[in-house]
Amino acid sequence: MTEPDFLHTTRASYDAIATDYADFFRDVWAGMPLERAMFAAFAELVKDSGPVADVGSGPGQVTALLHGLGLDVFGVDLSPEMVALARRTFPGLRFEEGSMLALDLPDGKLGGLVASYSIIHVPLERLPEVFSEFHRVLAPGGHLLVAFQVGDEPLRLTDGFGHAISLDFHRRQPDQIAEMLDAADFTVDARLIREPKPGTRESTPQAMLLARKPATA
């Protein structure tokens, strides 16, 4: 099967910027108490319910954060350079290459799944496939946490940290994502909408949605 173009360009772009990206965002969560609170709530909900996947794990900071909250968590990322970097940075944690369109996991395997700023590179028409795949791998009653930038206009970058890249950042409206999650048989339990931080590179609000798969069919 031919790989979608957006997967190829996303992988190649993050391979090119992996080291610089990891250095730039190394301590990003330290200054985000609201997001850390959402991760903590997620961790409390899924603790002892099975393994957790951090899908789009990049250099591994979220995976490590969730591990520190007591979760049996592993990372999955499209970029082999990101996976290699995460393994070096966090040698006690597991990181695998993979695509959120086709996770190498059996049905109902996970107690929880996090997609932190990783659905932003997926075109709108492919998101139903992604959410269906998330639903497939989650156990009944499992929880999903997704984070993304809020907006309507996409952003395209052709340069990142001095490297030639081709990355589309698809901003979304929380209601739109909630409707798509509902169509994929998730129930949205909580939303966090945070305004941009003055004096930073953020130009749009940020959103996190916490959803769950029904406990019974």
C-alpha cells in the first residue's frame, strides 16, 4: 500500500530537526501547570487499567512525564530519529516506530492513549481513521487525551531550526474534534482551552480534550 504523502513529509521533517527540536522543547512542560494538571487527571483515571501509549511521542518528554505519574507507558513515533533520540534520553522507557493510522497493537490492549500535539499533522479527512484506530486499541472504559492548537487556518513551515522541512500544522476547533470523537464512539468528559501565553511564540489558544471509550458495547 502506498504511504500517504503527509506521513512521508512529516517523518522526513522530524528526522531532520530531531535534535534541535528536543533541545528547544526540553523543559516545555515545566511552564505549563494547566496541561500538567490534565496529564495528572488522565493518569489518575487510567492507573492500573493497563498499558498506556503516547502516540506521537517525539523526543519522549510526555512519555517520561506519564511514567513519573506512575503509568506503565511507552512511546510510539513516526520518526526513527525521534525514536532513537528518545531511547538515548530515557533508556529505561520503551519507544517504538509506528503510525497512528495503523498501530501495531491488538484490539483492546490499552488502558489509555495520549496524542499530545500529534494529530496536528493529520489532514482533516484522515482524522476519522485515526480516532477509529485509537478506539480499536483502547480497552472498554479506556481513556484518550488529545492536545492541539485551536484555530481554523493551517500553518505550513518550510524551515525548522535551519533545516529544510515540509510540515503542515492543522489547527482545529474543540467542538469539531469533540464531534469527530463522538462519531468514533468516544464520550468527551473534559476540555481545557488555554489562551496564548504573552511573550511566547504561541499565536493561538491551546486545547486538550479528555475522552473515554464506553465500558460496554
